[in-house]
Amino acid sequence: LTYLLPYAGYRESRQNHRPLFFAKFFALVANATSVGEALGRLIAPNLFVDWAAHVWPSSPRQPSSAYRMAWSSSTAPPVVSPFDFVAYGYGSCSAWATFVTYVARAVGVPAR
């Protein structure tokens, strides 16, 4: 469980991102039979970047493709929390790495 705990990856601000990320992304990996398959479902097609498209069954919002997160070179501060990345809508390598790590942990995939 060490790699699943919601501790910080860097020095980013501590935020309770796990319940929201679980609600938004667990359906993508729910029936995966391996860690590789779960990551393939999350990362390979880049489904998680379409932030507004993922809603949980009891959500009052309808899925939308109106808000996608993007990679942008040299745009993020050196340390970015997952919610900062979502709020800005873009980030460089460190923002992506932090976000993917926390999404994976939230759905039960060990990640560092």
C-alpha cells in the first residue's frame, strides 16, 4: 500500500484529490485484470485529459468535451499539484507526471 497512499510526490500542496479522481476515472479501469491493462486504459488513449467528459453515475453534470488539458513546454512552475494542473488546463512534464501518478493511485494502481 505504500505506493497507493495519497502522500505528495514532490513538494506540491496537499489536497484531497483522491475521492474526485476515483469518481471520475475508476470506470475506465474497473474491469482491468492487471496493472498494465489499467494503465493502458488510462494513459494510452489519453482519455483522462478530457476532464469534463468523465462523470460518475450520480453526478448532476452531463459529460462534455468542452475542457481538455494539454501539454505545454516550460509553462508550469517546478512543482504543480494535480488540482493546479486541472485549473490551469495545461502543464509541462512535471505537471503531467504528478497528475498521472495521482490518477493512478486514486483508482488503485501503484505509482510513484
